[in-house]
Amino acid sequence: MGTVPQSAARSLPQTDGEIAELNRGFDGKGPADVVRWAAEMGPAGRVAMSSTFGVGGMILLHILHMERIRLPILFVDTLYHFPETLEHAARVAERYRLDLRILTPAPSREAFEEMHGERLWEVDEARFHYLTKVEPMQRALEGFDAWITGRRRDQSPTRAALPVLERTSLLKVNPLAGWSLEQVWDFIREHDVPYHPLHDQGYASIGDAPLTTPVQPGEHERAGRWRGSERLECGLHQI
């Protein structure tokens, strides 16, 4: 079995072997253990968390609050979110006193559409996601070495093998990787964690308003994203 370092400050794992060893050590550990580990990385480990304030992200924000850990929280306002998403984000930022850093692809939706045209998602969906999500997040992550996300293995087939730690262009930390949707909602209810109001209207995974629909009984959590398309990811987590 791998071991998880316990020192108060640590450097980032640099090799695939180190990451694999840490992943073995995280087997059986809870999200709070992983969050504490990530937050304790030393000066070489500048850590941020991204969130769109879905239920997984809300659990991690609650854990950060309870552990008195303050990290930059990166939120990409794509300019196409539901109004409820922006209202929820503002409430959460106030409740948890977040160091919230908001990135946008343009000063306004009107400015974006003047540059790229209206309904770009219908013309070139990949370009739409790159411009509204990927490029702003790339800017947001400049200067950071590690990135905490709320992704889980049971969310979709593309995430079925998701490890707690993975390396893309930087170290990515997924404290909820092994949790089920049932565990997520149990935690939300037990700890009275605020959640997106659209969850009560049948939305399971909430993204851009033009590309998000409620899910039906028996569908997987992200079935309401890009309905009618084979797409299950926007490309954000390839960064």
C-alpha cells in the first residue's frame, strides 16, 4: 500500500511513479484528507480550486471552510450560464467568504457575440467551448501548479477511471473521485450545504443554459449536458 506524506509542507510529486504511489496511499481516504494534503503543499505547490458550484464543488468548498483552508476559487463565467447559477455563486461566495476569481471570455455576452457570432455552439461547438471555458481557465490557472476539481468516476463513462491525482499540464487533484452521487447528496443533506436551485427542477449536471436540460429517471448524471450529442466533456479537463 502507498503512503501519504504527513509533513506540514511538501513539494509537488514530479514523476508518474510518485503520483501512482500517492494514489495508492489515498485509497480509502476521505475527501477532507485529500484536500488537506493538497493545501499543505509548500511554495512549489501553488494550489487553486475550480468550481461551477455544483454539488461536488459545494462539498469541497464546505470542507475548505470547515478546515479553515483558504484557496483561490476559480470560476469561469462563460456568459451563457443560467441566471440561477450566477445568483447561487454570489450567495456561496458570501456565505463562505471565498477568494473568488471570475474569468470571462469577453466583457459581455454582446461583446462576445459581436466577435464570434450568435449561437456559436450551433456553428462550432468545440470552438464555443474553447473560447468560453478552456481559454479563460488557462488564463486563470497561470501561476498555479495544482488544481482541485469536484469530478467523480460515476459521473460519466469518460470519468470511470479517474484517479485522485493526475497530471496533465499541471497536477490535478480530484478528492471526490471515488464517491458516488448518493454519497454526495448524503453529505449535502447531513451538513446543510447549499446547492444549486435547479437541482430541484430535475437538472443533475448544470452547464451553459443553451446546452443543459433536465435528466430523466435512469439517465446518468451528465445526460442532460449536450443532449442529442455524443459529447460528454467540454475539453476543460484536458488542460
